Amino acid sequence: MQTLSIPTRRSLEFGIYRDGDNNLDASQSIALAQALKTSASDSHIQFTVQDTTGLRVSHGDVMEGKMRTDAFTIADGHIGQVSIGKPHTMSDPKNLAQFVAHTLDNAESTGAKQTWIDLVDHGGGDGGGLETHTGAVMTMPDIAKAIADGVAMHAQKHPEDAHRGVDGVVANQCLMSTLGFSDALSRVGVKYLAASPETMVSPGVPSGIAHAIAANESDPNAMAGAVVRDVMNTHYRFGSGPAAAFDVLDTSHPSIAKAEAAIKRFNDAASASDASTRSELKADVASVQGMVRFSEATPDMPWHADRPAIALYNAIASDGKLDSSLRDDAHNAAKAVGNLVLAHGESKSFAPFDGSDYQDAVGPTIHAPINGSQIDPWAPKISETHNAFYKDVDQDKFVRTIA
């Protein structure tokens, strides 16, 4: 009697979109070795990879080569579906959309219950990410739109699987745990964001977190806790974890909508305050240190104004010089943002960043400049204010109040 071969049902299709067209190529290539090792020990995961790189490997030695784009899958410790071609423009949203569609196609073919996308490259918070050697970046709204376009492409090609979308995004990039990015992803149906509010040390987020996701597909809190532990407990050559702080955020639409409503109420109340209150608010905001907390940081870097949102609102809520109604609004904003945080980890003294303290870096950041030079110092190349979140919650009104 003939025995039918039934393909393994995967729990997770994990797409790795790695842009090595810059100085992180060599260090972040480790993400692929990590994926190979993870797949060998967990048959429930398949990785779909698009890797633009200038490296080639021979007998374990990494050597410089000509730029190219490799596409392949990794499953059960083996590489398959290999194609090698000319280097893709990884900062082009159309390219990301095609990758998302391909990853979803693979997810359908393996019966995966979840699909996550891992974006591997430089990141600039609400300014965008996926930077190429030319300095081009994909803006935050364009990243979200590319994901939505990829989902639509898959649904059009496979109407029988039109319900499938991208469940989570891993930002293996700096500074991407932000309220703005969370909002953009929420608008296109992404449920989770795993990211750091601060710059990270490359190679960054280990691909092994795919196991934490696959092993906890029905328990978001357990999944988030396992992901954060994996990131914060990973040690590379510098003897410390890759992230000074790391979050897994709930980006589902109802949760994001509640947080944004609370932030808008606070912003509207603050912007209607008198001169004395505005001065006190500015002092409270200034008391919360922004990101890029290391000695090499230059004053013109925009992320000094990216402050941990929960810490910022708590600083205002605890200021006895302010009106109780405004303090209540700040407290409610802090609570609503806190409800987005499924899990987090932070360092009391992050050695690679001069022992900087990140105990207040819990949850996403918000762009809160205290002077005009901090609002968009790298505009128009990079803008942290040209996004729907900044406008919808009236963050511009609050910034005009204190800056």
C-alpha cells in the first residue's frame, strides 16, 4: 500500500527582510545563521528570506563579494527555494510589498497559523528605516503601506486565503519602539510590534525569537515575555545584550485607539493652558531623558527628543504644581500607553552605551521636543512629524505649547 507524504504543518512563517546594503552587512548576517540553527531544533517554523548582501561564505569564512539579492527558505535545518539575482532596492516599498506577499504565499502553503516579518537594517524611529548605502530610507508610513500592499497582493492571488495577514513585526533596527510606528502598523492590521526604543548593538535581535513566537501562538503574554527574555539575555562579543531596552507591544486597533484618545485629551488640555503651566510642562518633559544616551551622540541627532512616553506622562502626573485635571489626563495617558506593553526589559546600566541607565525606558517613545531645533532637525530627509499619529493626537499642538 502506498503511503502518502503529508507536509509538516508550520505554526509560524517568519519572514526575514535583510538589507545588507550598508555597513551592517557583515554583523547582521548572523541573523541567517541563527535562523538555520532555530529551524533545525523547531520544525514548526519556516523562514522566508530576502537577503541583499555583499558577502559570500566559503568554508565558514566570510569574504567580501559583489552585491546581490538572495532569496530562499529555511526549514528543518535546510535551505530551499534558492534564487540569486541582482541586488534589490530594499528601501523601495514595492520591494517590501512583494516580499510580504511571497512570505504570505509560503505561509499558506505550509498551513502556518501566524506570519511575522523581521525588518533587519538601520532604523530611525518615526523617521523610518531600511537605510541603503545611499542614505535612502523607507518612511514609517511607507513601511506600513508596503505591508498592506503585500497582504492585498496575496489575497488577490489567493482569494481562498484572503483572511491571512501579517500578525507581527520585529524591528531588528534601532529606535523603532515608538507610538508613531505602532499606530502605522495598527492601521494595516498588524497585532504586535517587537522593537527597541533605543539604538541597538548589531547584530541585534536574534532570529531565535521565532521559537518563542511559535511556541506560544495562543498566549500573547507568554509569547511577549519569552521574546523579551531572548533578546535581553542574548550576549554577543561585547558581553552584553544587544538592546538597552526592548518591548513587545500590542498594536491591535482597539488598544491603539484607546491610547491615542487618552493622549489627545491630554494634548488638547495642555495646549489650552496658561504661560505658567506651559513653563512647568516644559520642565517636566525636559526631566525625561530622550533616546541616544551615549557619548558619541551629537546634538543634532533627532532622537534626543524621543522620550519614553509612560515616563513622560508620569512625570507630568506627579507634578503637584499643575492643575489636578491636567495631572489626571497625564495619568490616564500613561496608563493607556502602559496597557500596550505586553512585555519589556530594560537595563540599569547598559555597558556598551557608557553604562547609561534605561530604567525609565519602558514602552514606546513619543516625539516630544522642547525647542524648535529638536522638532525635525534632519528634515526633509528624515521627519518624525509627517505621520498620521502625530497629527491625529494633536502632538503638534502640544509641541507648540512647550517648544
